[in-house]
Amino acid sequence: VQLVESGGGLVQAGGSLRLSCAVSGLTFSTYAVGWFRQAPGKEREFVAAITGYADSVKGRFTISTDNAKTTAYLQMNSLKPEDTAVYYCAARWMTTTTYPNQYPYWGQGTQVTVSS
């Protein structure tokens, strides 16, 4: 199983980025993908899944999937400096959860830095 994130980078506040999570080695349609992030000195936190969003990103971030490409996306708009973190995608069978320790499969992470 492999999850590979891409699309991170440096952006000014108010800007946008789209993260991708390419998934291989499992049946994509039967697995649920969640997005998490971890800022320096902080614990990993839930960001988004198909079932919902963290309050801090609601209305600004949108998750989507392309089953044909076995890829999940996280569109991030109106970015704020507090969104700066390493972003991870994770997969678990069938259903999403906001608890990172319940996801067995993880990508390597992609850095998102938002300057003020």
C-alpha cells in the first residue's frame, strides 16, 4: 500500500493550493481517505474527510476523490498562516474517522507554508 502526497508549497495568505494523494495497493473504492496536518510542536489533527471538515477549515477546504485515478484531493482556499503544517493523507477501510490512530495507511506528508 502506498499513499503519495503532492502539491504543497509556499503561498501567501489568502492564496490557494490543491493537494493530491495518489493511492495504490488497495481497492480505492472500498477505502476512505482522510486528511490530517501537523504543525511544529503540535499533535497531528484531523482536517477533512468525505464525511466532514474540521471547524477551522470549514468553508475554505474541499475534499474530493477521483476513483478512476485512485487519487484524493484537498482544495485549500483562503489560506491563513495558521494553516502552515505538514499535511498527510491517510486511508482506512470503508469509513472515515477523525482519529489519526485509526488509520493504518499514511503518506509521507507534504509541507504547506502560508506567509502573512
